[in-house]
Amino acid sequence: DQLNSFASEVTRVAREVGTEGKLGGQATVKGVGGTWKDLTDSVNSMASNLTNQVRGIAKVVTAVAHGDLKQKLLVEAKGEIAELAKTMNSMTETLATFAEQVTTVAREVGVEGKLGGQANVPGAAGTWCDLTDNVNRLAANLTTQLRAIVEVATAVTEGDLTRSIQVEAQGEVAFVKDNINEMIRNLKDTTLRNEEQDWLKTNLAKFSRMLQGQRDLLTVGKLILSELAPVVSAQHGVFYIMDSSGEEPELKLLASYAYRERRGAKNRFKLGDSLVGQAALEKKRIVLTDVPYGYVKVSSGLGESRPMNIVILPILFEGEVKAVMELSSLDRFTSTHQAFLDQLTESIGIVLNTIQANTRTENLLKQSQLLAVELQNRQDELQKTNLELQEKARSNLAKDQFLAMLSHELRTPLTPVLASAFALENEQALPENIRESLQMIHRNVELEARLIDDLLDLTRISKGKVQLNFEVVNAHTLLQNALEICQADIDRKHLALRLDLAAHKVHLQADPARLQQIFWNLIKNAVKFTPEGGQICVSTSNDAGGQLHVKIVDTGFGIESESLPKIFDAFEQAGWTQFGGLA
């Protein structure tokens, strides 16, 4: 019975502890003693030790599972259990060290911002070593990336825009890296554009101040080239001004910079002539790149070389070409240089127009001053002439009054003389010699009467009191009447009279008495100044427009050329005073 009880209890304890995992069980065998009691105590001692060891391991494992890495396995054990306890305690210490190191690195890098930290877990191996290495690699990568970002950001803050983040990165860190680099590039471009604009504005303001108040074109041309060449790195420069004084406008050389005249080189260009004239014609900038060898040379005392760039710039004001400037450089003209030159030419155009306008104003002022002096002189002359005219007018008035009175006084006694002579001529019993004397008296009295009429007409003309009575007259009739009056004188001098009255349109509006008097005067002068036996030709004709032409031509002495301007002046005889009478 005791053996059965012992076997049953040992089997139960073995089953509970070894198979069912129920720790703490003890074998109870009543009434046993001796060896069986020792066996029972040994089994109970083994079960108790195993229970304590397993519960200790479970406690430590449970604590580790709950994150408590301070627990240690403190049970008494030997052999493999002791090795297990030692291994368990070593594992716990390693985990504790790992957790502490990882926490420290995470706190320093993630919270405190202390970069460069590394986890150090002595004795870690396998997975724990890999975990430690991964953490350290994470911290190292983050440190490298952040320090690279900080370094570049610091350089940008200090104005150095040449740096960029070069570290390897992936994911969001790579996205941040690319965005920061793009930001730096944009900032660099913006800064460069701002610097270019500042450079443009500064130099434009400099040239505006420099050219302000200039009044001489040559000085302006030289000043622009000498100041502009170093600004845009030019080694050659020429300045052509537009000259519109000739038949065609052309550009002539005004000023130059480091320019040496070459054989065959021109200093004047018409519009469209060479690239200089073409730029002026098109009103556009022309840029030459890769200038061929021998085209032009930039030279100094040490040597010479061909330029790399040539730019030809028309200078305009309100669409009108004022000048053309040509520059050459051993370097390429940058886009900033070209933009600066385009804006500068606008300012130069304003300055040139102002100088030319001022020059025109000054010239006009000088001309006006000269005209004022000349006007004053003419006013003085006019005043003097007016005084002379007033004096002459007074003299003419006295002469007219005298002539009017003289004509009246001479005309009055002639009337009875002419009437008596006419009455005596009609007497039938008069001797022939007396009749001839009466006829001579009659002719002379009529001549004297006509001379007096001439004096009266001159007086009326000078006073503006001559009245003309217009009517339709036949010019041939009036011409023949005038010839009948002069026929006696023509016969007396044995003059040959040739008539050629070929005109068909002979009727016109005129004062018949005045027109006949004109014909009579012309025929009378022809008779008077033609020697005996001479010839007088009287002819009429019509031109293509129907105008009537009357010609009286004689073979007399004619009129001297110097006397022609005076033939229509009153009381002039054109030098032939020996014939008597008034011209």
C-alpha cells in the first residue's frame, strides 16, 4: 500500500510539474519511512527547486516583457540551470544597456539636437548587434544630413550662394535636400538679377549725371566712348553723328576710342551703306560674333589681336536716328552689357537732341540779334528815306501846283490864236505864202496845245484824278485816226509808211481817247526820231490766246540800253534832246 501511494504521489507530482506545468506540487506519502521517505523528500525537493527556478525565470521574463530590465534571476542553481540563470541575467543586462544607449542616442539626436552620438552596447551580438548598428547608422546618417544642411544654410546666411547639399539621401530627406538646393539656385538667380539691375541702374545714373549740362557734340562723343569702354570691357569704339546739311543725310565720324585709321576705311556713311548705315536704316542693334581674322585688330604696345565681338548701336530720339556707335571687345558682350547699351542709347539720344536743339536755338538767337541790328539799320534808313520822300513829296506838290497853274495859263491864250488861225485859213483870197504861214501857225499851236495837255495829264496822274471812260473800241480805227494826225509830218519827211493790219480780233474794252493818244504818241515819236527818207512799219496781230499785239517799228536811231529803264519816267527824253519835246 505504501509503495502504491508513493508511486501515485510521485507520478502525480511528475505529471503536474513536468507535463501539466503546475508548479508547487508536493508528494505526500503517509506512514513512509526509511528509504522511501528519503525518496519522497528528494522528489519534493526537486519539485520545489524546479518550481522556484522556473518561477524566478518566469518573473524575470515577465518583467522584461513589461519593459522592466532591472530584474535578475537570483535563485540558487547549479549546472545547466545555473548557466541558464547566468545567461538570463546577462541578457537582461544587455537589453538594459541597449535600451539605455538607444534612449540616449534618441534623446540627444531627436530631442536635445546633439548630433554625432552613437550607441555602445558591450557584449551585444547577433540581432542585438545588428539593432545597435542600425541605430548607430540611423544616427550617423541623420547627423551627416543635418550637418550638411546646416553647413549650406549657414553659408547662404553669410551670402555664399555657391554651396549646395551633396549628401546622399532618400525619401523625404531627399525631398528636403532637393528643395533646399532649388531654393539656393533660385536665390542665386534672383540675387544675380538684382545685382545686374543694380549695376544697370548705377551706371545709367552715372552716365546721366556725367552728360547732364553738356553743350558740345564732340565733347559728348569723346566722353561717352572713354567712360563706356571700361564699363562694358570694350577696347575699340567709334561714334558717328548724323549730318543732314547735305542733299542726303549721312553719318560722319565724330569721335573714337583707341581707333587707328586704316587704308580704305571710310569716315562717312549714307543710310544703308555698310553695317553702320544699315543699323541706322533699320534702327536696330547689330551684333557680330566670331569676327574673322583681318577684319579689325585691337592693338597695344605689346601686341595685337582680333576682337571677339562687335556691336553696332543706332542712337534714336522719338524714332529719328541721331547717331551710331560701334564698339569691339576681346570678350563677348554679355546680355547685361547689351541691355545696358540699349538703355544707354536712349539717354544718349535725349542728350544729343537737347544739344542740337540748344544749338539751333542759339543760332536762331544769333540770327535774330543780327536781324534786329539789320532791322534797326533799315528802320534808320527808312526813316531817312521817309524824310527824303516827305521832302520830295513837298517838292512834287509844289511842282504839280506850278504845272497845273502854268498849263492853265498857257492854254488860255492859245484858244483865240487857234480860232483866228483857223478862220483865216478859210479865207478864199489869201496868198499862198500867207496860207502856208497860217498852216504852220496852226500846226505849232496844236502841238503846243497837246504839250499843255500832256502837262495837265501828268498833273492829274500824280494826284490820282485821271478818270478813264471804258467802252468797246476798234483798235484799227483808233490806229488809223492817229496815223491821219501824223500824216502831214510823215509826208513832210518823205517817210515810207508800211501798214500790216493782220489782226482779226481788234475790238476791246478801253478809253478811246487815251488809247488813241498812246498810238499817236508812239507814231509821233517814230516820225520825230526817224531821219528823212526812213521807214515806219505799223503792224497788228493776234497770239494763240487771242491777245492783240500792236507794233510800231522805225529806222531811227533807237534808244540807248542804259536809257531803257527811264523811258516811262516823266520829263525824260532818253538822251535825244536835240529833237525837242517831252518823251
